[in-house]
Amino acid sequence: MFLVVSRFVPYSALAIYPFVIVKNKALATHSELLNHEKIHHRQQVELLILPFYLIYLLNYVFNLLRYKNHEQAYRQIVFEQEAFAMDKDLHYLNKRKRFAFVKWIHIKTN
């Protein structure tokens, strides 16, 4: 992982394999935030990088059409659900099974 600090990043942090880009130096030491982004790195590698971004984008667009709310659409992305659920567990990546994000896929019919 290569850590980059850029005030131009639109979020607190962003994982674009092999980089984690953080908005400011203070965030560069935020262990839970970095763990969240490392979880995304693992997801990206499992899906061979580019398919991750395609699935991420399609999942977001589907959620946005469904919920009509950016924050809710973002939070319902399967990759974000895993990362948010597990980012406080700093040992998660040591015990995480491959393709663990799959268990956060929920098909709702209503």
C-alpha cells in the first residue's frame, strides 16, 4: 500500500489499488480509516482490480435508483457494507476469508 496525501481527494480517503489517498496528514494515521481502505484493497485484488470498480459503480447506480439518496446508495454498496462493518477490527484482514464481501449481498424484493 502506498499512502498519498492530497487535499484534492473528495472524501476523507480513497482506495485506488495500490494507493490509499487521504485528504490530509492527520488522516494518514487514522487506523480505522486506513483499515477500511485496506479492506477495499483486498476486495479489489480478489476481483482483479478493474471488475471491482465496474461492480462498485453498477451497485451504486442501482442503489441510487432504488433509494434516491446518495448517502444511502453509497452505504448499501456491498463492498462498503463489509468495510464499514469490519473497519474497527484491526485484525480483520488476517482472518478474513476470500470474497467475504459476498455475505453482505442482500436481495430485497420490497
